[in-house]
Amino acid sequence: MSDRDPNFASRFPYRAFFYLTIIFYILAELAIPLLSPGHAVLHSFIIRALLNDIYTTGACLGTFFIYAIVLRPEPRQLLFITLLGIIGEYVFWELRLANDPSISLERLFLHLGVGLGLSAWGAMLYTLWRDPQERPLLLPTLTLASLLPSWQILAYFVPNGILTVEEAHQIKVPTLDCALYYADGLLGFQPSIWIGRLVLGWYPVKFLFNAIYSLIAFFMAMAAMRAFLYPNRNIAPPLLVFLAILLVGAPLTNIWTPALGIKVFLGNLYPFGVPPSVEDPAFKIIAPQTENLCTIPSLHASWLLACYWSLAAHKDWWRPAMGVIFIATLISTLSIGGHYLIDLMVAVPFTLGCYAICVPWKSPWRLPQVGSLLFGGGSTAFYLCLLKYSPASLIGHGAALWSSLILTVALSWWLKFYLDRSYLQNSLPEPAVQSEEEVPETKLETPGAL
């Protein structure tokens, strides 16, 4: 397990995604000002994401580690690139302070990563230019290191399209917070408030879980790197699953099932106040579009679950470590008030559906794959429709709702295990059949024969 596949770079299939992303950026810079003069919000959108989006900075930190682990530069070269990265971190630190003087010191620390990422990008581009012999390894590594930051930038800015920030604030959308809060309350308590009181009561624990949540894109980059180094062990490649979750989940959650999150929903009552009761979950809260902090299903939980699931055939410490990070992410997303518990549970069948899409479509494991896709997609649609359209009388009692949720999560996990086992059993190479040595015929003489 310690030796990586020597042909890993030649098996990287995502160059087309990278080229399409670059083309989109170029077209966006050219087309947006033409379509909407005076609303050139996408101008300088990359630098704005590097300054303001904490998940983009985590993806950039992943770029630096991909450079260091995959390419294995000499110690002197790595030290030089690290020093350049630290200088870059200081420059971005000052830019963030100039852009927002009220930004907290904790937030500044959690934003670190852009300088190191840009330093690693520069090193890879310089080596690509100076040493053509390294291109077969450098090009796929550079693509791998660039995809997650570029996708995160897209996820950060595309929802607003050609709108200015002021115009986006004027767009009001109905959110599902009442239904989500009501559904969580059917347990007899509010899980987010209970977890929030445990975590937020002591600053070191609060900072730890905030850091884990902020580094979601970094953990995604590490899972993608692991799959890149060991392509023969992949069932559903993480990068492909990440893209499927983004393409399916972003319009679904941002447009059809938006929410504010329990922290914004309760305001100063979270987490140490007395939580109010909601009698009618069909009641909708109207909120500005840009303040949607929470979605159902939770895409962040889905991405981290995909990290863990995608490493099913990696039997060393990477997979259990990713499992611990996934659990810590669930705790952190509840403690910061970004999601409701039901968001996280619906993320499991949603991830199963996206995972099933990304497993190679071949006949030996087609039945469990189709079953996983139908169950995951159908379960997700059922709970979204239940929470969006059903009044309190149709959501039912707490025992019925949460028993069905627990059963759905358990069946989703079992279907994923069954799909993996079917894939591994049918994709293993057949053992070579050893040719039998020809044995010369021997005549057995009957005793007493002449």
C-alpha cells in the first residue's frame, strides 16, 4: 500500500473539465459586460473569491499539498516555494484587512492558504516551461491542483450571475426554515442547539470545529489526490462525484429548497437562548437571496461523505481519517448553526444517487447501480417535497418521520456497500491459469502379464 501506481499520471481523465472551466472564465469576462453593461460583477471575480471565500482558500491550500506530495520537490526547492507562499499569505492578509477592517483575527487565520497555493501554481508553471521532460507528470498534477479552486470560484459567483450585490439583496425568496426547524423539533429537542451549546461554550473547541468546517475544500483536495495516486483502487472517482454533487445540488438547493440556517433563523437566541416553538411549518420566511446560508440536502456534508465513500478500496489510514473528518464536519456544521439535522440526514441518500451516477456503467454491477440511483434520488425527492409542500399534519409524528429517516440512511449505506462489493468482485482481474505440463502416457502392466 505504500507504493503508488507508477502510471497514475497517464490515467487522469479530467483535462477536458479543466479546459472547459478556463473557457468559461474567458467567456464570462467577455460576455457579461456585453449582456449587462454597467454590471460587470465578474470582472476581478477571481481575486474577490481569493479574498472573501473561505472555501476557495482551503482549495488553494490543497493545491500546495498536492504539489508537495505528488511532485516531491527537493527540500531546498520546497523551502523556497514555502517562503514565497508565506510572503503571499502576508500580502493577502493585508488586503483582507484593507477590504474589511472589522474582520476577526480568527477569520484571518482560517483564510490562510491562497499565498501557498499561488506559490505552488507558479512553481508548477515555471517547471512546465523550463523542463518539457516533466510535462507528462506536471500537466495532470497541475490540472488536479486547479480544478477544485476553479469550481469553488464558480460555485461562489455563478448564482448571482450578472447581478450586482445590491440587486441580489433585493431578490426575495421563500425559505424552508420553519419546516426544517419544526422537523428537528419533533425529536423533542433541537439537535443544532444542543450541539451548539456543547461546542461554542469553550473557545478552543469552537475554533477547532470552525477550522474543520472551513477546510472542507482542503479535505476534498486530499481525497482527490489520493485517488489520483492510486487510480486502480477507485470505484467512483472523487472529482467526478464532487462535480455531480455540485451540478445536481446547486440548482436544487439554491433555487428549489433554500434556507437560512438555524443561527440566522433564531438570531440572538442561538444557541444559549430558549428555542421557540413553531406550530405551522408550512409558514415560509421571505429572505434576501444572498443570505441563503443553508440548503437541504447539505452539500458540504455530501462532499465530505463522498470523500469517505470514494476511498472504500483504500485500506490504510486515509479512509478512517476521512471518516473522522466527516463526523467532525457534521458536528461543526450543526454547532455553527449552518444546518439542521434533517439537512445532514437527507444528504446521505442524495450522495448515494450522485455516487451511483459516477460508478462506471457496466453490466456486471448494473442492477445495484440502478437500484442505488433510484433509491437515492427518490428518497431525496420524497423528503424535499414533504418539507416544501406538506403542512404539519402530513409531516406526521416525530416517531414516524425520524424512523423513516434513520431507515433511509441505513438502507443508503447498505446499498452503497452492496454496490462497492459488486463492483470489486466483478472488476478484479481473473487469475492466470497455469498450463498443465504434459505427462507422458504410461502403460500399467497387469501383474502376471507376459
